[in-house]
Amino acid sequence: MKKTLFFILFILNFNLVFSQTKIDFDSKYLFTTKNLGPDIKILTDSVVFKHENSIMFCDSALFNYETNYFDAFGNVRLIKPGKNLEDTVFLYGDTLHYSGQDKYAKVRNHVILKKDSLLLETDSLDYDLDKNIGYYYNNGITVNGEDTLKSVFGYYFADDNEFFFKKNVEVTNPRFKMFSDTLKHNTQTKISYFIGPTEIISDSNYIYCENGWYDHNKNISQFNKNAYFKNNEQKLLGDSLYYNRNSGIGKAFQNVTFKDSIQNVLLKGNNGFYNENNGFFLMTDSARFIQVAENDSLFMHADTLQSYKDSVIVNDTAHVFRIILAFHHVKTYKSDFQSMCDSLVYNLLDSVFEMHTNPVMWSDSNQLTADYIEIQTYKNEVDEIDMIQNAFIISQSDSVRFNQIFGDEMTAYIDDKKVSEVDVKGNGKSVYFIRDDDNKLIGVNFIDCKNMDIYLKDNKLDKIWFYEKPKGKIHPPLTLTQSETTLSGFKWEEQNRPLKKEDIFIWKEAQKQQLNETSSENENTAKEDLKNEEIKDPNKK
């Protein structure tokens, strides 16, 4: 049994030794010394080693033929041929320690690795010629096209043209600098993959993420995990960000937030589009707009929100401001007013809201409707409300009775968050329930007058100024039916009023149907117009 085991071990050892390819060598001079022994060959002058398909050059070397190992010194060069010249690896250094048994090279001092357009400089490099993989562990600098990459540790997979950089990774490009913990870089495609916290800093913006990629040729990138993009005025956050540095176009997906620190506004949603050059932003999917104010922010939701920059020149000074566009199922909540409509324009320069298509606004206990409503604010509070065509103001007298004012046009003035005056212009009508000091109903006042000014105090009628042939009549309170005390066009929308900021997402089915029908009519009209009109890019002359 012992003899059999010994024989097997002998055969395995014999096969291992003789399966190794011996290193071939050549030099001008060869000699041995007693101190080193007969197995160590000293080679000098024009020394060349060849092992399989790799060739190595140096000034001098100590070569152990038995162990298939040598140490090379001075002007070391190693060539690992590939399929063609572009695929060939060239290694340079001051010293080389090479094991033929492992096909493993250790190059030290002033090390340079070249392959095609790639250049790596480091102080120590280990290279596995069998797997075609290089490794440095004491700082390295890699130049690949316009990019210079630095790191403490690095792995180079020559067959795959991939570099793995680890610890204190720094990428310098004419357009930006990149700092990362771990980075994978393909030297052919010029695409970098981030693994861990990463910063990209340029003159115009700053980007942070913990996962993603950057295409250095096309200047496009994607950033994931705690990703955000910011410049001097804006900041964009999202679960995933896409950015084209050449065009300045950015896209964001899931939990997206766009912040304008100058205007102090936020746009939130799940799908965002951003143009860095002109400041345009578009948000869909749970889109909401927030105008931040101390203890009284404005919250708005719509199917689609857009924001763009505009400017005006005053006294030779340009003032830049944002305009917000909201489309479909628009609802707004603020402590002093709430609203809903199908589309809305908000100008942050003069703080004016323009409400289009079935607009409804609530201010304190009053509901205001018209074909078009314009809300003017001052110091973050509603100051004036202009209502154009079929203007209607309704307030509740009790559970079944409603005070009403109607006119072709109206202007309502707000004082201390309450309607204090209403100017009615054209076809004015009013229904008002009169009560005594004990709040007991004593009559119903009907007024018809082309124009009138109505003054209120604590939401109660104080006085009225009539213009052009007023007609009025007071009826006993219980002699009229509810329909007889209701003006034409009356519609009470209190059930749709947002009472808290979360309610801006709630739309009743009746509301949706009404607005969708209106939107469908508008869309059909637009389609007919498009048939006879050439669509042109407004930016092209």
C-alpha cells in the first residue's frame, strides 16, 4: 500500500514539473558564481526572456533554470501579445520578478502599462500573464483618452478592457471631476460604473449618487440610489436620474423632487424632465407643486405640472422669475384659499393665479365660480379675485339656504382673509337671507341691478351701492321654495373642497367626468386646428 501511494505521488509530481513550459533566454554574457551556486545564471547585456507567447527584456538578470524563476533589473520591458497590436499589453519598470511556474510577474519602480490608448503609471504592479490581469496596491494613475483616473488600488482585466478602481478614486476630465469609493471603467467603451458614494463636480453643477454609470464619449449618464443633481439655483432628486451633459437635458424617475432655492418652490412627482439650459421642468405621475412659506405653504396637484423661467427688465436690471403651468385635475390648498380647475397658470413675479375651465375657488365661507378666475396675492395672502363671465359667489346661510351674488363679471376684495367688498359689473343679481340679532330668519332680499358694489363685514351684508335702475324685493322667509331662492347656474361644490393638503389628490367621479368632457372637447378642437396648421418649433426662426 505504501509503495502504491509513493508511486502515485511521484507520478503527480513528475507531471507537474514537466507540464511547466521552461523559460527560454538569451543574453550577450552568461556566467555563474560560487556564492550564488551553479543553479543561478547571471545574465547581462541585451537580456531577453521568452515564456510561451510573452517576451521580456532587461539589462541584467538572475535566472534559476531549475525553478523557472528570474529577477530582472534595469530597463525592464514585458510584452504580452494579443490578437493584434491594439490588443497587446506592454509593461515597463525598473525591476521584474517572474515565476514561470505561476506565469506571474511583479514589476517594481516607475511602472508603466500600455495597451492601445490606455496608459497606467504606478510604483508596483503584479501581473498574471495566464489570466491577463494586472493589480496595483500603492496608488496608480491611468490615462484613457481625455480621462485621468487615480486610485489607491486597481485591477486591470486586459481581455475585457476593464479597470476596477478602489479607494480614493478620482477621475479628471476637461469638463468635470469625479470622486468615488469604487469605480469600474471600460477602456474601450469609455463607460464608468459607480459602486458606492460618488461625486461629479463641474463648473456648472454638482451630482451625487451611490450607484450608476457615465458614458465619457457621449457625455450621458444615469445615477441611482440617493441621487441628486444641483447647480447654483436648482436641485433635482430622484431614485433614478438620467443626464445628458451635452444637451443639458435631465430626466428623473420615482420620488422626484425639483427645488428652486431662489423662488423657494418645490415640484414633486414620479416622472420629471429638466432642461438645464433654460430652466424648464416638467413633472407627471402624482405631480405636486409646493410654494414654501413659513407656517403657510401652498400645495397644488395636477396630472401635469410645467415650470419655466422668464425675465423682465426694470430700471436696466433683469429680474428672473418662474411661471407654473398646471394641466388637468388641478387642485390647490392653502390656509386662506382653496381651488380646483382643469388648467392653471401661476406667475411668481406678480403672484397671480389664472384659473381656466370650470374654476372653483373657496375663500373662508365663500365659494367663487366663473368661466375664468384670476387670483392676485400680496405678501403670500389673497388680495383680489377677478371673475370673468358667469361670475358667482355663494355662501351658506344655513343647511338649506344660500346667499348668492351673480354678475357677468365680478371683482372680490379680500381683507384679513375674508371677502370685504364685491364689485358686480353687468347683469347683477343677488339673493340674501336677512336675519335678526338672534340669527333668526326674517326675510329674503332679491336684488336686480346692472352694476352694484356690495360691502360685507364678518361675512354678513353691510351695505350695497346700486347703479342703473336697481330692482329689489324682500319676501317673507317661509313663502318661497328652495328652487325659488336659487339663481340660475347655482352649483354648490363644498363636497369637493380640499380641507387639508392631502385632499388635493382626491377627485370625485363627477368632477373627473365633467373635466374630462371639457378636455375632450378642447382636444378635438385642437386636432381640427392641427390638420390645417403646420407645427413649428418656437425656438426656430
